[in-house]
Amino acid sequence: MTIAEKTTSARNDYVGNGTRTEFPFTFEVLNEANSSTGKNYTLKVLVDDVEKTEDTDYTIGYDSATRLGSITFTTAPASSAVITLLSDISLTQSTDYINIGTGPFPADSHEGTVDKLTLIARELDEKIDRSILLPESSTLSNVTIPVSAANAGKFITVNGDGDDLTASEISETGSAVSTYMKTLLDDETAAEARATLEAQEDVITTRGDIIRGSSTGVAERLALGSSNQILVSNGTDIAYSNNQATTTSLGRLYISNPITISNNVDDADHDIDFAAGNFDFDDGSGQATLNSLTKQIDGAWAEGDNAGGLDTGSVAIDTWYHCYTIYNPTTGVSDALFTATYGSPAMPSGYTKKKWRMAVLTDGSANIVPFKQDGKTINYTTSRQQYSATSGIPTTATDQTVETPLGIRVKANFDATVNKASIVTLNFKDKVTGQAYTGCQSSSGFDTNRVPVYTDTSSTVQHYSNTSTASNYAFGIISWEIPDELF
């Protein structure tokens, strides 16, 4: 039969779907048994580049008139499997022209032989299409691919003259890499590469480690610190430290936790409770913490809890006592004491740091006047009368000593009262600044008001009225406030 001009390649390609078993071939196949391959037809069948066996993995349906047909797999190829059908004609010629000169020309067998040669040419053409070829304009010949055991693992490159292929190490690939990189690319171990790069071996060994520079500038391992530690500098190196500030643990500073003071419940007349907290030294040189403790105002100072707290002498009546927290830098011990002298308590031996915390007042029996501290505000449990008159009331600013701590200026909060049918005022004045305050005003009877007034360091304020007579003119103190700079 005649062979039409090639319109399709001597191959078919398909993709399996897991269920399809039959696949046609659209190129001519010869019914030509081959004992060496065990095939009955000149067809090669591959699934994912693995050749399958005729009559075991598949069977062939064949039309001898068209030399076309299909293959049917015993088991459907898997989904996405690549199925390839190729022409596979043995390179033989079995036609014997024995009748030449004795009989008619064997046209059929001759045509069959020509057909076979044509199909072999078509098969070779398909293979050549998958080959690497030089361009048609090339004049080169005898170009060989240098494949040998000696060239295992090398790259195939065009030689320096551009007329042949050669096998090269990656470090020999010319301008693809710099000369310096060539010295690195032929290193076979990490140690060799580090030596080429003049690099240090990785010093990280454990999760969380970091690298720091040693005293000679070489990288070294800094192991992960403990929980809640932070990185700090000691001026020479970085290191992990417990330098995290809390109310009781010193970082660069403590988190502020002011120490508060209260009457002791068991002996409210003579004992003061100091709550735990921290304090800044009043010379600005540092901080310290204090554990809660109780100090006795009627006993000479002794170190520790439930011990005497008075710096000198004996507790006196109607006297202000300033409460200090103190610190011994040598022993690292904090304590507290009472002193009647603001700013210069008699410090116990070894205690060189101090901080004013509060002040308490004794009454006519040398007992501590009850109070309650609320932050910076010190409240008396009952209002304490400071002045009261029904006649002889001053009409010009007149000094009055009030029950606030001596030695410091504080804001005192007064309850002011007047009572008269005519207009009567009760006024206050700050002795230091001259600031006047209207306390209260009566025009037809009783009037009361709460008035804040700043004292001087002698616990003095000034008061006056617009008239010297009133049925009641009085003021009492209910609280005073610790200055911001002392809190």
C-alpha cells in the first residue's frame, strides 16, 4: 500500500484518568512478529516511561488494511499517568527476490519492503525530533558528547573555541563565576569553605543562644539566660541579668511602691506599722526596700521588728515626730525610726541613708493621735479644733499654729464655721505667699465650709473676719497632705 505524506508523528501521547483502558494509535504499525522482543506488532507502549509487555499488560486491536488500531490495558492506568505509544520497527530486511529472471516481479512483497523502510524513516524522524541538533547554518562536524566514567558529575559546556563540547568542573566554567568564587566552589567540606571565606564555625548550640563578640573580637556563644532575665551591658560585655525592676527587685530603678504608715491595732497609742515597699534615698544616691515592720515610739531605737524606734530621748506630749525609713549600705538592712527633728534624725551606727515618710502627733498623754493614711492624705479620725471664739475675733490677718508637721509646708484641710444673723466671713491667708482664702460666710445664720490652706514650716496659717463679733467663729483640721516632693 502507499504511505501518505507524514501528517502525524510516529507516536501518540495520552494521560490516564484511572478508568480508561483503550487508547488508539494513529500511525501505521506493522503486523511483524519479533522473537527477540516477544512482540507481535511494531509498537512500543510505555506508562510513565516504563515499557509494558504485550499480551500481559495490554492487547492490540489491529486493522490490517489501514495498519491502524488501538491498545487495551489489562488495568486502567492511574489518573495523571503519562501513556506513550511509539513506532518500534526492527531494522531488518527479510524480502528475498528469488524470482528475478524466472517469473513475474514480486510487486506485493517489494511494496511491503518499501513500506517498511518508509515507516522506519518516519520512526527515525520522530526520534531525531527529540534529539539535540546543531543549527542548519553550523559548519561543525564530529561534535561529540563527552560522556564517560572519568567525566561523572561534571558539566557539559562549549569549549573555548566554540567548536566542540567538553566536560568541566563547575569551578572551571569561565566567566560564570569570579576567580574568588572558583576557590570556594571546589571546596568539598564545610570546614574547607569556612577556611576559604575566613569564616568562624557556627557557635550556636542550643535554641535561644545568641552570638556576642569576645574580648578579641571573635564570635562566641552566649547561652540563653534564665526565665525573666534581660540583656544588660556591664560596660565591657553583654550578659543576662536579673536586672528587671519590680516593687521588690531592683532593676535600674524599682517600680514605685511607696511605704505607708498606720496605727498599730494592738498598741495604737505607741506603735506604728510601716508597710512593705521601697524608697529613694533623699540624697539621690539610690533606693532600698523595706519589709513590713512595727516600731515603738516610746522606746529607744533598736534594729528590727517590734523594737524601739525613737532616735533620742523619751516620747514627749503634744509633739510632732517625723517617721523615717533608713538603710545600712554595709549590711544591706533597712529599718525605720522616729525623730522630733525634721531633716536631721540621729542616725543609728552604720545607717547612712534615709527617707522621710510621714509624721505623727502625740497628745497631752504622749499617745499617738489616731490617723489614717490614704496615699498622700493623712486623715484625722475626728476633726481637731484649732480655733474657736464668739468675741474678740481678729479682723486683720492673725497667726494661728495648727496641728500639721513642723519643718515642712503642707496643705491643711479645715472645717470652717460662722454663725450670725448679719454678714460674717471667716478668711484664711497663706503666710508664705500671701494667698487669701474665703473660708465661709454667714448672712442669716449658720454656715460651714471645707477650706484647703497651705501652712508655713512652723505649722502656722493666718485667719481673720470682717467683724470682731459672731455667735460662733471656729475652724478645725480634718486632714493634711504630704507634699509631692516628699511622697
